[in-house]
Amino acid sequence: MRTGSWQQEFGQPGAMGGPQGPRHRQQELPLRILVPTQFVGAIIGKEGLTIKNITKQTQSKVDIHRKENTGANEKSITIHSSKEGCSQACRMILEIMEKEANDTKIVEEVPLKILALNSFVGRLIGKEGRNLKKIEQDTGTKIIISSLQDLTIYNQERTITVRGGVEECCNAEVEIMKKLREAHENDVALLNQTNMPGINMSTLGIFSGLSALPPASGLRGPLSASANYSPLTIYIYLTERSQGCLCVFQTAEQEVVYLFVPTPAVGALIGKKGQHIRELAHYAGASIKIAAPDNPDDPDRMVIITGPPEAQFKAQGRIYGKLKEENFFTAKEEAKLEAHIKVPFTAAGRVIGKGGKTVNELQNLTSAEVIVPRDQTADENDEVFVKIIGHFFASQSAQRKIREIVQQVKQQERKYQQMVPTPSEPSN
């Protein structure tokens, strides 16, 4: 959660699970706000006395990202504390800014701007905007949420602008953060139920703010250097159709997944001059290739993703998210895609299980549809396809479970081969 010299931190150790506080505080969703750059000095105060007073009174840890996005008109502040502590710190900061605005006459109004991961915003808005409208009515505020067009592969936060008096804005903050925390807790619970062996979940928070939040500065600026990324060599090829094929070479064990997306979505995935697919491949650490269509009228196009488990999680998660953002799935519709993975022919039977027992258990456990076509002919590598259809977490869980079965089969085969004597060895 830290980026060293890129942010200035003030806080109480007890607020974040130090000697004076409970450890579970670390898992709470922090409050992130944007403040005008000209007010940062007043918030910190002479020799840091003002911000120290805020942290002491609210028992919170406050990260002021002063050196982030040099020259920007606004700076982000991250507040780590209990729900009450976050709200109290927010109120004190708003009161400081209002006083500074009145004294200097720099601006007439200082709205409250809350930052939220895009994956939470839909649930904040609610069906047909009902949640947001109720908050506005109950608090007497006007709330505007920034456009999806402002999002990038590195910045998945949207700005929630609340206009009204300090009291009204503070009341709105309580209700907004209540909805955001509910979304966060639900996603964490879902992720904890999804066993994905081979994936370091601590590096995956950028997808949707699930088990671990990404570095605070990484959300609104360049990709954080503290993330677990190794140097990569990237080769970019563009076909005549300007479809991006990004080949990222790294030493980790590679997996190949064939993900099928709606044909009309291909342009959105590639982006202008291939920008989006380049960013996606760089972010995930994967090779991503959009295959040419077999037939111009095919409703789906195949995206070939090559990379280790974490890269698969990130790349596929971003693709699911992009399709949802671009409205290829409605708000009421579950985003489900079909993915194919190859398994050794000798492992296909184990995936199915006796009388289809294993595949049925897989489907019940993961909520994904898993199909092993029985009429397949093994390819030159003696492999066959397994089809997986489902929403993102269902698909990921099924992929991990199937890979686990394959590894077990391979281990058993290796063990058997070691036990069988070679012709040169005497047999007892």
C-alpha cells in the first residue's frame, strides 16, 4: 500500500493494526478523496501540525500524495481508519478547505470528490440510478460521477463529485461509502470462496479492488514500481487489419487460454491504433493475440492469451470488464464468455470422471459450464480442448481446478515412469 517518497504520510499506529489497534482494520476499504492542490498546504499546516491533529483526533492514517502527478490541479488523499474515523477526518478536511476558500476567495465552492474503483460504481448507482437518487434526496446534495471515458488501463477510479454544504456533503459521504464498502465486502467474500491455486492474489487487486487494494498512487498515475512485475521484453506486431498481437516473453510457466468475445467488441479491445491491447498486455504480462475470423459472419472472435496464472487472471479480468464497460452486456445481464483450454488426452477422462462425476462437481463448485467434447481427436501434441462457459470468477475457478487435475495426472505419470524399470535394469 505504500510508494515511499511518492507520498507524504501522517498517522497513528493504532489505526492500522499496530501495537494499539486491531489487525482487521487493514482490510477495511479506505476513503480516497481529491482536493484542490492549492489547499494541500492548509490541510497539512505549519510543520504538519494540522494534519497531525486530524490523525490524532480521528485515530486514522492519512496519506497525502503530494508528489503524484506533478502540476495537476488536484491531489489525492487516502484515509485509513474505521468508518467513523474516515468520516470524521473527511469532515475536518472539508472544513479546512471551506475556511481557506472563504479567506482567500480563490474559489466560490469546494465540492467533496470521492474516488471509487469503477467496479464498485454500478452498485453505488443502483438499478435505474435509484441508490444515487435516494442519497441525493436524503442528503440534499447533487452528485455527479465522472465518465467511463476517463478510465485507462492504469486508472480504474472514477470521481464522485458531491455538491452542497459541508454538513450535506458529510452526510452524503457516509451513505456513499456505505454502498462502496458493501460492494467491496461482497467481492472479497466471493474471492475468498474462489480457490485459485498457483495465483498470488495479493498482486491482483487492480482488477476490481478485491482481496488487496492496489498501491494508492498506482491508481491515478504510472504503474507502481512496487508491484510484482519483472522486466519484460515486448515485441509488437500489427497486421494489415491493425489487430494487435503482443508477444511478451518471460521465464514463468506459460498457459494458453482461447477466450471468445463478441465480434463487434474487437475494436474496443484493440483500441485506437492498438493502444488498449498494448496497455492490456503490458499490464497483465501476457501475450494477447486476436485471431483472424474463419468466417466474416462469425458472431465471436477468438482471443489467444498466453501467460502464467496471474497474467491469465489479469488479462481475462480486464477483457470481461472492458466488455461490460462498453455495454456489450446490459446492467441486468451476467457477463459470460466461453473459454477453451487444452489438456493432455490422458487427462481428459479424469476431468470428466467416472460417469461424469468430476465434471458435475466442477460445475457445481465453480458455477461454470464445463464441457469435454467426447468426439474430439487429439492434436499433434496429444491434447484436446475443454470448454468453459461462465462469468469471470466462475471461469477462473474452473480453469484453476482443471489445471490442478492435469498437474495431478502428470505427477502420477512421472511417478509411474520412475517406478517402471528400464531395459538396462534387472527386474526382480
